[in-house]
Amino acid sequence: MKYLKIKDLEDRLYFSHNDVAQLLEIKEPSAKVFCSRYVEKGIFIRLKKDFYILKDRWQRSSIQDFYKISNILQVPSYISLMTALSYYEATTQVQRNYCESVCIKRTERLEIEGVRFNFYKLKKELYFDFIKERDFFIASKEKAFIDAIYLYSFGKYAFDIDSIDIRKLDIKRIKSLIKKFPEKTRRLLQTICKI
């Protein structure tokens, strides 16, 4: 009976033990135990502390669902780098089961059920130029490109520069955005884009 009620959570991308407590009409401590047991049974997947998803729901998740999950795994963060460039079809590299984000807290790599979530820390003053699209935060394609160049210029990120279709990027916008970045990054960008 409880499992049938839990199936009601399938419409949610993720939920907490409070959601389970309300659904099953049980107390919070019991809901925490319930969630732990369902993780052990393989019915729930624990995304992070007090964030769960039904395994069935996970297996049906789209890449955009993984982008949303990435945004909650580390707050604040936004999808960027090659993941965003792939989303905008500005690269020939297609990433499967892989989400790259930038954040301001800490660089971190997580793997959940075969999907990798990589977070790269940026300084607060470089954390800008992203939008909310389809319920997830993502960099503009120009900012995603600059984020990649910035991290690459300091040896913190590796990517195939030749896979980027520069024609799909707004060079004027790049010139405007790059002004906030260090000289080392600006020089590398000039070399790559001939600007």
C-alpha cells in the first residue's frame, strides 16, 4: 500500500522526507527512516542530503531533468562549459550522462547512477550572464565559452577547442564579457578567436 502511495511522487523530479511524511501521513523521523530504507532497497536514489528521486523516474529522466538536478546538487550553480555549448549546438562534442556547471562554493565531482555532475568554482565576480530556461539555470553560449577558456587558461579544465563552432557565437558579446576576466584568459581568447 505504501509503495502505491509513493508512486504518486513520480510526477516530481525530486522530493524530501517531509514530502514523504505528508504523503504517507507519518511523522518526520519515521519518514527519514522510510527514505533510508527505500534507498537501501533501490526504490529511491539519494541525490544529496534530504533530496531523493524515485529510481523509475531517474531512469526516464531527460538531459534537461539532469540539468535541473545539477542546479540543486550545488546551490547556486548554472550549467556551463561544454555542456551548455552542446545544448546550444555550438560544438561537435555531444556529452551523454554528463553535466558540467560552474558554482561559487567548491569544485566537486559527483557520480549518481552512471551520470556525472562536475562543478567548477569561479570567483564571485565571474559568476554572471546566465538565464533560467525550462526550469534550470544555464550560461549564455558566449559565457559558457568564456568560462571554458578561463578555466583552461589556468589548467583547471581540458576541452577540444577545435570542436567549437565560433561562427555560432556573438563575438561582440564575447568582447564585452571578457573584460571582467584576467589578462591571461583575455590573451588566450585573442589567440583562439583572433580578436
